[in-house]
Amino acid sequence: MAAMSVIGIDFGNESCYVAVARAGGIETIANDYSLRATPSCVAFSGRNRVLGVAAKNQMVTNMKNTIHGFKRLLGRKYNDPYVRQEMVHLPYNLIANQDGSIGIKVHYLDEDHVFSPEQITAMLLTKLKDTSEVALKTKVNDCVISVPSYFTNAERKALLDAAAIAGLNVLRLFNETTATALAYGIYKQDLPPPEEKPRNVVFVDCGHASLQVSACAFNKGKLKMLACSSDCQLGGRDFDFILAKHFNKEFISKYKVNAENNPRAFLRLATEVEKVKKQMSANSTRLPLNIECFMDDKDVHGDINRSEMEALCAHLLQRVEKTLQKCLEDSKLRQDEIHSVEIVGGSSRIPAIKSLIENIFGKHPSTTLNQDEAVSRGCALQCAMLSPAVRVREFSVTDLQNYPIKLVWDANMGENGEMEVFPQHHQVPFSKMLTFYRREPFTIKAYYAAPTPYPDSYIGQFTVKDVKPTPEGESAKVKVKVRVNLHGILTISGASLVEKLPASENDTNDEQAPPEPMDASTIPPNESVNGMESEPISPEVMAQSAAKQRTEGVKTPEGAKDRSKPSPKRKSSVLNEEIMNDPQKLFNWFHDVVCAELFSGVRLGIYLKLYG
């Protein structure tokens, strides 16, 4: 048996890649067809379930039972407008379950079955896990899975559910943009020292179904994401769809056949069109498209050149330009402050997109990275950093929260309190401790405070129970810990009641009146809620998080007095009584405290050589 290995999975809309961190560096694992890319397809035929390459091979002959594009259905409802748009591209049957969720209807084992997108995803992840174990000759449990930066709480939770079904322990859901940046920066030996100005690099990832653009600042041993913008409905398949419609219109007039009335014929047309599109990236001459026995036993022929394609897709290119421009504005970088622009993803090879990149960022796009495998390599690196199984060199990663998050709570006197706790592009993972003065149980609701590619801005609600006035009749002091964790998921991970104990005799003479309690609903916007405390959950402080929760002190700047230590003038001790009844409480406590103790000795980072 080989030494224990850790894997990174790039879960793409069209294809998946698996990379492994080993003593020799990072390797991409080949599947049972000796291919590095495994199609994101699951097919059902008679008594067999086939996955990956074999499933894609029967996409035309077994359309209704070959499931693809399901990544975009994760965590969504059947009536979601994005799902309705997606159904245009999907030849298989989607149905609405009783709870409004999506069901995928297939014929399997001689009867009709309905699977959820999470179950289909779990089938594919199981296949990737099995492929990895065969290649590595060892069990694989820990992994890091890539996730689009624009995924919301619900979509991220759905992917974690799918991984749990597949028996995978996900150490982190890693944003694709950040994984790409890590794969780039980890090998650079000429990055500026920490005290100097960082090297700013822009990454453009235009894949099969989405466009993501990010800006990142690199120093020696660390990276920090600055900004990220995306268009989740713009990718290579949209160019294919427009070209297919163009050729179909031509075939209607020339051959009197309409592929839009025949899903199988339209799928064949889209497949051929994709090949022509790829040829156009390297060739500006007129290129032919020929399909034998297309419909009604007719052979069809057409041709197109690059300038015609760009004219047809002009509105898509405008959306690309808008997304690139937004990233530049959000990053607050000038053109001359950008060191380079790196491109990944198959569709970023389109010459018109390269030209837009050069115009907006003032740099010719660079192809340092493997355009298809960069994300999986970044995930494998991150998994090695988080796993105690591999000793690695130091390289810190600071990710960001893509959408602002606000909390709303039922405040006193019938009014609602509201506060934006995590602004857009805030560092993650991160915890904030909010302090409320309350006389009764209360509910906190979380929302996204800006438009997201998800129909509902509501994230969830949390109830803080067993709150009552103090024996003196005052409002009780309640501390609530709000956290965006490593997966980018918001949770209220704990709440505690701070009770005053009788002061000791030695302190009697020094007694002072307690500060006037403040009502959380009266706090001005963007200020702390009744003395909000915040602390970053980074590897350096995670191990002390339990101790910090037992004090009223916050992280002490260098040279400042440590307020968490007892002082002669301290009037009372505090006792924290846990009062939060939340289903994720135990998990979050374990992750924050126990895992911190286990992993605190593991240094972050990796280099060309890993020590297993």
C-alpha cells in the first residue's frame, strides 16, 4: 500500500479532473480510459449504471437517461427561473417533487426512478473516488472540491450533502478562482517579500457554462484574493448554442430540415458546431461543417469564418467585457499595477475574448497555467495544506466572501434590527462575536444584501432560546458567534449567556455602576452591535478559539494591554452558559475547537516537493 494521499477534485459542469499531492509533487489522475478528463455524465441503461466517459458515449443514443449539466441544479427548486432557463439545454425529464425540489426522472432497473441532483452528483463523486483509489492503491477519504465563486449557501450545502453520500470527507469547498490562484502562486520563486508591494495578477476563467474573473495579490508565501466578478450564465456552450441556431436556420432554407424539432439531431449539430468553434480559435479562414445522414437521410453542409461568429455572438462578448470591467473596478487596481493576466478554462481560448482581456487590463493574456487542470491542482494543494497526512511548506491563502451578508433580528419595541456583518469581498473564513442585551428569546435571520444568481436572498434563521432578564430585572447579555466557515457557508455557530457572579470581597470598595445597556435596534448602520467583537479564524488563532470564547477580551494588538487577563479593578467574573439549540452546533464546535487542536501544528503551504 502506498502512503496516504490527499486529492483535489475539480467538479466541472462538463468535465471533472482529479489531482493528487504526493512526495513527487502534484499529479493529475487518469481514469479507466487513460484520459485525464472525466465527463460529468451519469447514464442509466436497462440494468446498468454507467458513469463518465462511457455515459457520454451514449448521450445521443440514450438521451432521456443520460444525465449531464446537473451541477447547475444543485440546491435549487423546480420553479427557480435559472432552472427554467437550464431546461432548454437538457434533454432528460425534470419533475417537481412535493417539497418543490427538483427530481430527475430516469428509467432504470426496468422501472421509473426519480433521483435528486445531489444523488446524481454523489454517483459521479463515487466514481471519481474509486478511480483515485485504483490509481493510488490506497483508500481516499479526505478531499477538497472546487466550487464556483458565485455559489450561494444553499448550493454549497447541497454539494457537501452529495460528497457525504459518496463517503468523502470534504476538508474544504474551495472557490475555483482561489484554487487557480494557488496553483499559479505556489511555484513562483520570484514573488516580492511580505514587506514589499504585492504582485497583482488577474485570472480569467471562461469554462463550459460560466465566466469567472478574479484579482489576486501575491507575496512570498501568501496570496490574498482582492475581488471577483462572474457571469454564471455565460460560457462556451452559449457560443455553441448560437452557432447551432445559425446553422439550423441555414439548413431549414437549404435542406428543408429543422433540427429544433428533433432533440437528437440538435445534439449532433451542437457537437459538430463545438468542433468548428475550436478550429476557429486557431484559424481565421472559412471552415466547413459537414454532417452525414443528419435528418431524413440527408447530408448537410455549411461553412463559417471567425468574423461571422464574432458578429453572431456580439451580445455575449459585451457581457464578457462587462464582467472583466467589473473585476477591474472592484479590485481598485490601475492597469499599470497589474503584473499579468492568466487565462484558464477552455472558452478563454476564443480570440475575441483574448482581445477584450488585452483592451481592459492592458496586458496580453498569459498561458502559464494548464488551462484545464489548474483548478484541480489548486484543490490538491489546498487539501495537502489542510491534511495532517502531508507535511508541507508555508503558504497562506486569504479568500473572500463574494456577496455581502446581513442579519435581521426582532428587536425591542416591535422594531427589527438590521446589520451588514460581512460586506462584499470580506475575508473568509471569519468569525464575529455579536453582543445583544435581551429579555426574551429572539430569532436572527440571515440574508444576502446584494443581488445573487439565486432567486431568494434568504439564507436561514437561527433561534436563541432560554433568554430571560437578570435577577436584578436588567436585560441579559447574550453573545452570538456568527461565522463564514472554510466552505464559504454562513452559520451561527453558538450563543452564550453571560451571567455576572457576585463580586469578591476584595473588589467591594472598587465597585462601579455597570455601563448603560444598549438596545441592538438603535445601533447606527455599519457599527458594532452592542460592542461587537470580531476575530479572524485563521490557523494561527484557531487553537485558541475555545479560550477566547471564555473571556470578554478580543485579539490584543502588539504593545496593548491584554484585557483578557484578570486585573485588580475587575468587578465581576463571567460565566458563559450555552443556550443555543442549533443542529449544527456540535459540528461547528468540533471543527473550531477539536480540529484546531489536531491541526494547529500543521504548517500551511506546499512547494514543488511534498514530504509525505
